[in-house]
Amino acid sequence: MEFETWSEQETEQVGQALAKEARPGDIFCLEGDLGVGKTVFTRGFARGLGVTTPYITSPTFTIIHEYEGRLPLYHFDVYRVGSLEEMDDTGYEDYFFGQGVCLVEWAKLVKELIPPTAKWITIEKDFSRGDNYRRIRVEEGTK
């Protein structure tokens, strides 16, 4: 599945729409360069789960943020995780195999831990189409 967006609001809307279909135990792996809009997408995703917290930020230094909504949202940013053992320290298995929904930024860095049922979302810029243009691809299965 592929989407094209031309603004932050449209990127949020794609996240919101995908979250409305989320089920307990779903894992969404979010890939894309720095500044591509992963956190913007996550804001929409959180809203789609009914999260009312006004501030959705990337957990770059804390590794995980938890939000309450229709389903719990566990937002991981594993960019600064130095090893798989460090992921063990987060208790990721309780999140990955629990009743909430996980959204994992930079998931390829810990791909050995990602279940084969995860959905992979890649966000890309294409400056030839404008500064705000994004292509969002959603793929099922192992990357």
C-alpha cells in the first residue's frame, strides 16, 4: 500500500487512518531519514488510537513513551540503542507481545527482534516534488 502526502496534516491523516485499523499486539516499524516526518506520522497514529495527550514527541533519549487510548500505544525510538542486550533492558518483549500497539522508529537497527508479522512503514522525501512531499509505503512481513 502506498500514500502520497503534501503536508504535515496529510501525513498525520495517513497515520490516523492506519491506527484505526490497529489491533492488540500489532507492531508497526517506522523507517525514514532524520527529519522525514516519523514523529508527525506518529502524532496522527496516536490520534487514530484515541490518545488525547497533546504532545507526542520522539522518545529519542528515553527509548519508549507510553500513551493511553483505545489501545495502549508504545512508541519506541531505537536510534540510540547500542545493542540487542540494551533492548532487553527495556523489557521490549512485554510490549511487543502484549495487548497494546507498538510503533518502532529505526526498527531496522533491531530487526532481529522484530516479529515477522510486523508492518513496515517507510517514509521518504522527494524534493523534486516539493519540500513537503512524502511517499509513505506500508508493507507486511519481514524486511
